[in-house]
Amino acid sequence: MAVWEVFRQEREGAPFQHGGSLEAPDLAFAEAYAKEFYGRRAESLALWVVPRDSVLEIDEPYVAPVFDRDYRRVDGYSIKVKLKEARERAGTPAH
């Protein structure tokens, strides 16, 4: 028996969410079980059935590189420095 992961969509335009796992000997049975478990009461608009072996698991957390985008973080962007530089360019005295 293979393990299959079922993803369901509740309404049009909504994202697919993991509904659960099921065991089935092949895709035909997995599809039938998924329809029975997640579609019989019309709680799902659409279903995706995927063998668990086809789901890629990423063990380590992904952290995007900064690429000089400190302005997106509150603690990484100092407005005082920018104001001082702008005042110096404009010739306005600092307060």
C-alpha cells in the first residue's frame, strides 16, 4: 500500500490546502478514496491526489538573502541617517 497526500480546494479562487493522507494500492483507488473522504459532502471544489514519494520535503528553513533590502525591516533602516544626508545636500541645518 502506498501513502497518498490529498490537497483540497474549498471554493473557486481559494488556495489548495492539505486535507490529509490516505493509503491505497494505486492511483485509481487513491482517487476514489479521496473523493469519498473529501468530496462526498461537497466540502471540496477540487482535489489533488499526490503520492507521498512525489512530495519534496525541505528540511532546513529557507532564509532569503538580503540583497541590500534592509529597508524592508524596521530595525535595519535608519531614517535619521537618511534625513541627515538629505539636509546636508540641501544645505539645511539639522535640528
